[in-house]
Amino acid sequence: MHLRVGAVQVKELYAQNIALNVAKQKVSKDYYQALFQGGGMSEADHLIKNNQQYRFEDMQTDLDADFSGLECRWQDILSNKDETISLLIYAKEAKVYEDVLTYINQHLGRHEQRQPVQESNLHLSFSPLQLYHEANAKFKGFEKFKFLSNIFLINIFGYFLMKFNLKTQDTQWGKYKEQITLTTDSEKFDDMLRMICSVSKEERVHLEEYLEKAYQNSQVCYGIHVSDRALMTCLIFERMGSQVHFVDAADGGYAMAAVGLKKRLKSLTF
């Protein structure tokens, strides 16, 4: 995978009369999320991808990344309905986003209802192949396989700690799955609405009909990818405190949804 890394100075965006508005949303007591609006993030993304002067071309590649707190220890999360969707929605007007969110709340349920990560469908993984991803990111050589054995044993202990609601130091394990659901990054906004939702097939079909009508009326561009499960990567700072769990649908997720979004953007001029 070719990774392009770069930076755009905010003053350059302001010089082009492009806004970069930032808000801080309290998702729960242990997770705050940044929201971006005004076009600045989208323009910076476009410049880095298409203009070499904004990219870091001579980066040192032999640095060791810090993966402290990064964990990948849960099974794929099956939808508690029929499907799990990755949804991207872009509009020019704030009122359109309000209308879309109103529709979603009314037809897909509140956030707690459409959230793909529920306590009932969270199961620790005991697959060496799946747990290997975390070990491979953090260690090399023999240490990698030693760590893989350790996290396998940790998951066994974790299973019994949660099952019997036991406590170790500052962690009440019977409440840990609830902690995860409250610190999950399944919905966000950065000049575009990004959502991972658990839906019935009927709800998804009606949602696509609604969005397609809005697209034909030149109100939104959208992309949607359908799977039967979600994937989750965790970043843990405190076991019962600050943490965030990144979620996407399986089989391509946001990347596949972006394909449909880009096709519609090319054919529609706002």
C-alpha cells in the first residue's frame, strides 16, 4: 500500500477563504471526539494527494513506530441485525446533514440501537491468525511469538474475568464490554458524515432509496458498502478509562464505500 504523508498550513487554507472549524464532542466520560467542518480538511486531503509540494517525500523509513496501547483481540463483530454497513455522506449545506440524520434516527434507530458494537456480540478471539496482527506490529523474531502466546493466555483469563464479573486492581471486568461500547468510534464528521451501522436489509434498502433520491436532487453524494460484520481495533490508555475503539465494516468497509462516493462526486457538481 502506497502511503502519502504531508501537511498543509492552516493559514494557506484561510488565504483561500476556506474555513477550518473544529469542535470537541463528548461521546462519553472517557472518549472525546474532534469534529471538522468548513471544507478545510477536505481541501488539505486533496492538496496532499494531488500536489507534491505538500508531501513529505524524504521520510526516514527505518524508524520504529510506537504501538503502545494498540490491541486487536476481539473476533469479527457479527451484525445484531442482518447487515453492517459503512456509510459516507457528503453535502454542501448543514441543513441537508440535519435532514439525513433525522431520517437515520427515525428509521435506523438512535445511536445506541444502530451501533454495531454491542455487549452481546463482543467475543474475545482465540485465533492465532487474528491475534498475530497485534504481535506482528509490536515485535520481531522470537519476541513476536512469545508475545502471541502471552496475549492468547491473557484472552483466556479475560474470558473468565468477564464471565464471572471479577475485579483486578482498578478493572471491574464485568463492566468492561460496556466500557468498550461507550468509547467506540463508529460515527464521526470531518467535512463528511462517516458511519458504521448495524441494519436490517429492509432498513438498508430504504436508506439507499432515500439517499439516491437526495443524490438525484443534487443534495448529497454518498457511498455505501454492505457486509455482515464489523472489525475493531482498540487503542487503550487506561483499561477502565481513556480509550478508543476504531470500527469499520469488513470486506473493504469505508474504502469500498469511497469508491461509490467518488463516482457520484464526478457526475454531480454542487
